[in-house]
Amino acid sequence: MAGGKRTAAEQTGEIRGGAAEQGSDPALGAPEQPGALLRAAGPRVLAWAADYLEHVRELPVLAQVQPGDIRRALPEQAPEEGESFERVLADLDRILLPGVTHWQHPRYFAYFATSAAEEGVLAEMLAAALNSVAILWRTSPASTELEAVTCAWVADLLGLPAGWHGHIEDSASTSTLAAVVAARAATGRDLVVCSDQAHSSVEKAARMVGMRVRKVASDASFRMDPGQLGDLDEAACVVATVGTTATTSVDPVPAVADACAAAGAWLHVDAAYAGTAIVCPEFRWAFAGVDRADTVVVNAHKWMLTPMDCSLLFCSRPSDLRAAFSLIPEYLRTPDAEDALSLSEYGPALGRRFRSLKLWAVLRCHGRRGLQEHVRRGVALAAAFEQWVEADPDWELCAPRPFSVVCFRRRGFSDEQNRALLDRVNSSGEVFLSGTVLRGSFVLRLAVGQYWTTKEDVVTAWDVLRREAAQLAQS
Amino acid sequence: MAGGKRTAAEQTGEIRGGAAEQGSDPALGAPEQPGALLRAAGPRVLAWAADYLEHVRELPVLAQVQPGDIRRALPEQAPEEGESFERVLADLDRILLPGVTHWQHPRYFAYFATSAAEEGVLAEMLAAALNSVAILWRTSPASTELEAVTCAWVADLLGLPAGWHGHIEDSASTSTLAAVVAARAATGRDLVVCSDQAHSSVEKAARMVGMRVRKVASDASFRMDPGQLGDLDEAACVVATVGTTATTSVDPVPAVADACAAAGAWLHVDAAYAGTAIVCPEFRWAFAGVDRADTVVVNAHKWMLTPMDCSLLFCSRPSDLRAAFSLIPEYLRTPDAEDALSLSEYGPALGRRFRSLKLWAVLRCHGRRGLQEHVRRGVALAAAFEQWVEADPDWELCAPRPFSVVCFRRRGFSDEQNRALLDRVNSSGEVFLSGTVLRGSFVLRLAVGQYWTTKEDVVTAWDVLRREAAQLAQS
């Protein structure tokens, strides 16, 4: 959009909230000049966000508040009259910021470390300004088609076969829910099979829709053991994971695909985290057999630099997915409904945000090479940390490391002591790690993936771990 | 955040995409300075968004493209090397904008007209910059507690009883899905009952989870007829609607609540659109009996000025909701899990965006009075339009108008002619309306709700309708 002059009031930077000070005849006119608040308050908001990213590494990674602290600092009611946006920004600093666990912090190493690249942040504002709601194709042609195109781009980056359907859900929980619903509709069966390392969302989805779950034992490297799959005659769906949540192990998808094909079961591949790594040729091995899947989920908001939320669901059987979800009532029937893609027919939601805009911005501004460098940086940092652990007799590795997550523990410490160690480390605010239980034993996890993490940040994590372990050993 | 100096490169406004031009050792350093792109490209993005809102009324409301036009204008693959953000902005203008149906356009009158107020747009950027992921309380205390607080604010604005649980889902489809899942878990039954005017998401949710649906006939004013509810002994859930999608009719919630209480069925109230109107005392009647509901959904992204997506789900039986969705695996178990609220235990998703930030910004900057003025403006404009239709013998009203939606048709036109009329009106680009079928007859709908809609915009809609009807009558 070209043009646009500022009024004097805007140039003074006066920040005013909407309607409260208007007092206009409600039946006659609209409120303030459209765009005025963006011009007046926007520069300060931009500066806040830029300063936040520049200085976030000076803040404690894990929020140092107690449950209820934030809630008690906020009023119990919405204000009667509108306030200025400046007060919102001030309270963001004063009240909310201390309660933020900083996912954008370079020393965030918990769960799966994620990042919102700045291109994605800017695109998210544009998406909010456009406020498209993709119900049918015609209510949002650009967002619908860009969603299909960006998903095709990612499919291509990951080497998935051409021509698969792709769309974006909010989270892998929803993508997996959609997959099991489609699997049930396509097979008429109600059993979901996954390994004991599968993400909790599989069990949650099955429970939501009233399907049974059978968990298959994993092998010594935490991979699904296809020999344990057993009889799949009642299986609607087998969920294989490429990059499990605890250890990022990779299930043997080719063997699972064989078993699914023999039994007529739907194969859903959960690659929510590790899918991004497949942009690098050296990790392409982990997607062997995934071309035979019925559905695959890859979260761009995990390792692909895209802000929350952006979970990509790919499907090689789009007509089965559509059959499970399409339900166009008369009041949504439009002349073009037969020709045009309406993504609401492929998943649970009717109204859908313009989520593809941020993904598009990230893919364009980073390119294949930028994503590869980001993945390789994370993997190299995790590999370095792994070597330090391995070389230190006081510590032990607890699982193979295919990607950027290291599972380890202090040797000689009980589970309770390792849990206490994790608490101390996280309470320091210097780093934030998470833990998990493997074969009944508590282990710590260091997950690299934040965009701005440097080697020094990983060194700090190692230093803090050893310092706190030493103090714990003495106490 | 205070401070933050610009580099010379930033001050020249040079816009660079991330990693492509870095060439740094992937194992050693992070990419560019955090915040640099926000400073360099942000002002231009802000200006784009402000100019867009200022000039959107000059664009055709409904995108004037054909299916596939946008897709074909985009490359088939992601770029190899990162590009500048400037090129993304240029392509947004050149390729995507013609494919945008403008929900922010003052003459958007289709479905339910919505708006993203500028406070919400700015807050959405802040949420993306923070990139919080609320899995457990500790991963995002601020977003978790602000979500509870803002939901409590809205509950208070709508006169819901104090102490109800509230959280935010992406869409009413998901909120209703969560409600029926909880209803089944709480009752052990699998029948969902709603009126023939209920939103399609009820049927979609039931189908997803394998529940049956019974549709109850509505009365002459399109309200559920409680006398038709029949035997509810097998009903897990009755869905009553306050503001149906076709006509915004209001089901008799008190009578439905009586029937639910007698039968032990869960009462879910769908107030996705009309819930916002309840901020005005004169519309409080429409929430009579809603205090007896088990769950209520109100979409802040519909009439409450909040950008997509922000669907509020309230529940008077939080322990039943939690019982249906809580499934904390060991690797997510934390020391504070017993004390602190984790909203992922109350709905389908595990990872959740910081959606409450934009709602908070809107509620604070508009206040109760600003929301009331916005609702009253929309209702007054719809009432004016209704009067023009009623006074013109060539036209007829087709349903009562409780809020800001008018159902009408050209008298003497067949269904086919009224459909053709709607097509002509929308193809003009001057306004965008939708249609529906009532009792087998096609009718047009004018939905007022866009923040910047003026009386002149509604006059234009009426002028375009009469002009196109006259031309159609002649042809």
C-alpha cells in the first residue's frame, strides 16, 4: 500500500486507545481514523519487540514467579473506559514480563527449543492486520492458496512425493487428532497403535474420539520394535515417530509401513520436531519410508523458525481426509465451492487464520540454505555438549542422539538427586532444561534449537550443570 | 525493554533476510544481531499495515480472482538462498493482495462481520516476538494467568457467574468439540441434541468423535422448540444457540436448561457471535438461563474486536473438563504441576499460543464502554437497514432481527433470482454479503459488525442491492 500521511497528533506519538474518547453518535460514524494507532503506537511497540530480542539473554530463562503472582497483580475486571496502549505496554513490562518463560532466550534448552524468527514476527502482524478468516476459498483465496503453496514448498524441502495435500493446524495435537479421525473414517476400525515413546497427543486424541490405544514396546534405542506390532487387523492407525519427544529416536518407518500395508491400517508419522532436519541431506535417512505414510505432521513452529502456531499436516490420501471432515451446510454453499479448495473441509476447524503468511516469510527470507544452517548449528552444538558429557566420568549419556537433543544424567546420583539437580539448574535462571524418564530412570535433556544460541550458551549450560551437581554432592 | 541502539546499516533501512548472507561457522555463532530486522524492516511493515487499513475501503471487498490464480503466480519451490523481507512485502502487494477478501473492509457484510482492532494487531506482534508456548504453567506463567484473567474479565462483562473456568481455543469449532468430548466423558452417553439452526460445527464435532446427532425443529422464529426436545435420557449434551448463524435467533435457554437438568445432560451454549452483545444491558435478556450452562463459547474474534483466532470457552464444571482432557505424561511432570494451572489439561491442544495478549489489549484500550459502543453501532446500522427493507414493497424481511444481522429477499424473485442477485452484488466488489436457506427458501443476509463501517457504507449496500435487482429484473 502506498501513501498515507500522518496527522500532527500521530507525529507527536500520542498513543490513544480506540473508542472511549470518541463520543460519536453510535449510529452514524466509525471510530478513529483507520491506521492511526498503528502509526502512533506502532514504532514504540516495534522498539519494544526489538529491544526484547536484543536483551532477552540478560533475563532469567525460566520465569521466577510463583503460581498466582501474575493473576494477583492484575485487576479483577476490565476497565470501564478505554485506556491508552501505552499503559498496556507499561504493564507488559511491569506485570507480565517477570512471568514470561523466555522461549526466545538463547539458553532455552527445555522440551524442544523453538524460535520465532523476526520475519515471522513481522508477518504475524501483517496477518493480524489483514485478519483473513478462511472458511471457504472465496472468503480468503490468498491465505488458502498460499497455505497450499507453502505446504508444497515444505513437502519439497523434505523430499515428500509431489502432489500430497498439505494444510496448517495450530498444533501437532490437532494434526494427529485429524489423522486418527481420518483413519477411523477410512478403515471403520477404532484401534490406534503407537510405541511407548509416542507423544502424549496420540493417547489424548484417541481418548477424545473414543478410540483404543495399544502401545508397542520400543527397543534399546527407544525405537518402535516392528516385531512387537502384533496383529493389526483391528488397527485403524499406526503412529510412527521420527524424532520422539524424550530422546528424538526414529521409529523404523519402512517396516511399519509394510505392516500397515499388509493390515490395511493408516500410517501416521509424527515428525513434529525432527521433520525440519530433513531439509539437510545428511538427515534424509530419517524419512526413509515416510513417502508411504497416509499422514505426516511437521511443526514449522518447532525447528523451522516460524512463530507459534504452525503445524503442517500432509496427507497422501486427500479424498479420505476430506471425507472425514467435509460438511458444508447450505448457508456456506457458494457457486465456486465445487472448484475451489476450502481447507476447512480437511480438518476440525471452520474459521482458519492466515497462518501461512509467517511460514512464507520465513521460507523466503531464510531459504533452503538458511534452514539447513540453522539445523546444522543446533546439531553441532548438541554434538559438542554430548562429547563433553561423554568425556566426563561423573556423567553419562542415556540415549543415542540423532539430532539436537542430548539425554544424560549425573552418574552416581539417584533419580531424586538428578531431579533436584534439574530444579537447581533451572532455578538459577541461567539456563532452562527439562527432564524425562527412560526405562524407569530419570534423565536430563538438553535440547538445542533456539536461533540465537551460541557455543558460549551451551558452555554455560555445562558449567551450570557441573557447578550445581558439585554443590548438590556436597550438601 | 529500554535502550537499544541502531547500527548504521539499520538506519539506512536496509532490509535483510536472516542467515543467507552470514556464512558464519555453523557450530560457533548465532546469526545476525537479534532485533536488527525488526528495526530495519519493521517501520515499513507498520506503514504497510497502517496504509492498508486506511485505504482498504478503496479495494473490492470480495477478491476478484479465480481459483488457482494466486497459486500459479507463486514459485513451485522455496528459494535456495534467503531473500530480503522487502521482496516479501512487494509480493504481498503484487501477488497476494488481489486474492484477499477484505474482512477489514467497512463494507464487509457477509457471514459474521468481524474486525481486528489495531490494539489487537500490535499485541499479536508482541505475542509472536515473545513466542511463548503454554504447555504447562511453568513454560508460560504470564500467558496462562493472563488467559485466565482475561476470560474472567469477559465472563464478568457478560454477567456469567463468578468462578467459572475460562480458556481460549482457536475457533468455536474447537470449543464445541471440547464441550461435547467433556459431555460424553461426564455422562457416558453419546447423543448430541441441537436445533436445526445450530452451527455446522456441532455436527462436525459429533462426527469427529463418533457421537450421534439429533436435530430438533425450530419454531417460526428459528428458535429451538423445547417441546420438541423429546426424551433426553440418552443425551450427553444439548447445544443451545444464542445467536444462530443464519438468523441470530436465540434459543430459549431457560427451558432447555430445565430439560437438561431433568435428564442429566450437559448444556453447551453456542454464543460465538452474539455473546459480545451481552456487554450491553439491553441485550442481557439473551443470556437468560446461560448461568445454568455447563459450557459456553464466545468468540472474541467475531464481534469483540480481537484478531483471529480467539474463541473463549467457559465451563461451570472445570473438574469435568479437566478429567476429559488431562493426560500428563512423565516427561511433562514438573514440581509445580499440582499447584499451577496448565490450560493444556482443559482442551485438545498441548502447545498453546499467547492468545490472551491481544484480547487483553483490546479489552483495556476499548473498555466496557468501547465494546458497548461498537455493539450498539452495529445494531443501530442493522436496524436502519431493516427499516429500509421493511418500507420498500419490492423487498421483504425473512426473520426477526435480534442483533446486527438482517435476513431479507427481493419480493417476487425466485430463489434462483435471489441467488443471482447476491452473485451480482458481490461481483461488483462494492459490498460483500452472504446468503442462507430458511425453510427451503433462499434469503440474503446483511451482517454488520466491522469496526469501521459507517452509515454511508450501509446505504451503499442498499443502493447496490436495489440497483442490481432492478437490472436483474430487466434482463
